[in-house]
Amino acid sequence: MIKISKIQLFSLIMLFEIGSTTLFVLGIDAKQDAWIVVSISSIVGLFLLWVYAQFPKYFPKQNFAEILTQIVGKKFAALLLLLFGIQLLSGASHNFYEFGQLIKMTALPTTPLLIILYLFIIAAIYILYLGFEVLARTAEILFPVFLIFLLVIYIITLISGNFHINEMLPVLGNGISPILSELYAVIAFPFGEMVVFLLYWHYVDKQEGIKKTAFAALILSTLAIILTLVAVISVLGVDLAGNAEIPLLETILTVNIADIITNLDILAVLLMFIGGFYKMSLRFYGFVLVVTWLLGAKSPNKILIISGLLFPLLTMYRFPGLDYKRWKGDIELYAVLIYAVIPILLLMLLYIKKKREVIAKKGNSNVSPSENH
């Protein structure tokens, strides 16, 4: 039976949440107040995470398909699983294409993108074929490396001479309206994406620690995202940060300390690659699990291999270019159903069912034996 530790869960959440955020400047339409957008969005994200973490409390060790079946019945459960599967595959293809393009732009410019995507997915298939716990173990090993790279980037940008904190001023210089208009997108990405862990809670060894571990990981992820925002905006300025193709990479390329510490773009590339790999893998394997449950298959491995080998072709067909991908990357309305509406409604239904069960038990206990005859 698959089991992952709290540390492994923590590492997976951190890598997943920071993941592709390193490719963007979240909330940049709010200019220098982007960090406020992320801070407020994280509060909503914590509420959503609380909703997601309630399900293992009532259904410990049961997978998401079993939970849905108990709450809404088999037919509705299948429909909801299908919706989740579509959203997970869509999100995974976004991440897959982004990081394929990143590798092509920075490391393998003459290699066809399709070849890069196949190398990427074969590595993911190999790890996931060995089991989800293997993915969790690799996350536990690579997370300290990821964290060190992130800290190094913060430090070198701070001492590079290009860091100007006044770029973050004035606070609320454009009022509250730009902040409010950006909240919707930032709540969805990256905080609403935590919904994917509904498919993985049952793998956690000690179920009672899920909520605390997940909350700690989300709070630290938020801090890391805010520090990255501050670093990028303070170095590039608001306008350049908003228009840069890969803002974090552009930030690192400006670093030149005494002509000794320079050309550190490899740090940013490795950071983005590690985060992107786990972001894509968690979403893609979530899709595989959904298909496995829908088909009633005993093992996800065949579905993993078949869908994995088709995945690069689907991604190439869907996204003819990076600019088109980013346009398509706008938050779809049905994504809100997946990360907010459906989980909240499911939790409400669960509470109603539990309350009815309690009332029914009390009613039965008040009936005397003679009354039963």
C-alpha cells in the first residue's frame, strides 16, 4: 500500500505551489501592489485548503472516488470525476508546454520541441510507474536543493546593486481597484490549484496531520512567492517585469557582481524546471488516477503509459506557440467550479448527511424496546 510521510507531503505542496509561479509575476496588473494581491489571495487559498482538508477527516484512507460515491452516489460521482479529469489534463498540458518551451529557449534551442516534451514525459512516466511514493521521495530529496537555489537568488539579487526597493512604492498608489480586479486570477492560480491534493490525501500515512502540514506548506509557499515578486519588481521595475517573457530569468541575467558572479541563469532554469516537473506530474497523475477509477482498473500503470505517450502530441496540437498558450492560460470559468464551487457544495452535503445520521441515531436511541414491538 502506498504511503507518504508528512515531510514528503510538505515538499510536494511547496514544489507544486511555487512551481510555475516562477514564470510569471502574479498580480502585476496591480503594479507594485502585486504582493498585496498575493497576500489577500492566500487568505482565500487557506480557506479553500481548509475545505479540501476536511474530507480526509471524515473519510480517512479512502480515495476521492470512494468519497464522492458516498456523498453523491455512483452516477454523480462519475460525472464529477470526469469534470476533475478534464480540468487536470488541461492544467497539466499548460505546465507541460510552458516548461518544454523554457528548456528549448534556455538549454536546447536547436532541439525540436516535440523531442523535448517526450524526454520530459518519459522521465515522469518512469518515476510514476514505480509508484506515487517514489515521486514523493524524489520531492523530499530535491526540495532542499530547490529551497537553496531560491535563497541564493534572493541573496544575489539583494547584493547585486540592481535591487531598488523604492520600485515597490508607493503602497496603494493606484488605489484598491487594481488589487480587487487581480484577486480572481491569483486565487485560482496558484491557490485554487491545491484542489489536486484531494486525489492524494489518502496516500498520507498519518491522516490527522494533513491539515497542519498543508497549511504550513501553503503559508511558506506564499512567503516565497511574495519574496520572488519583490526581487523581480525591485530589479526590473514594474513595467519591464510585466512585459518580460520569463521575469525571474531576466532578473538573474542582470546580476553582475564585480565581473565574478555572473551568468547565473542556470539557477533560475533549474529552479523553474524542478518546480514545473512536479506541478505537471501531480496534475497529470491526478488525471491518470481519475481515468483509472472511472474505468474500474486495478492498476493505473497501463493508463499512465498510454496517456503519457499521447500527451506530447495533444499538447503540441493544443498550443501552437507560447504567446497563444498564455492567452489560453486565462482562468476558465469552469475552473472555478472545480477548485471552489464543487468542493464547498460537497462539504455542505457531507455536513447535512452527518447531521441527519446523528439525528437518526438519537431518534433510535429514544425508542424503547416495547415501542419497537
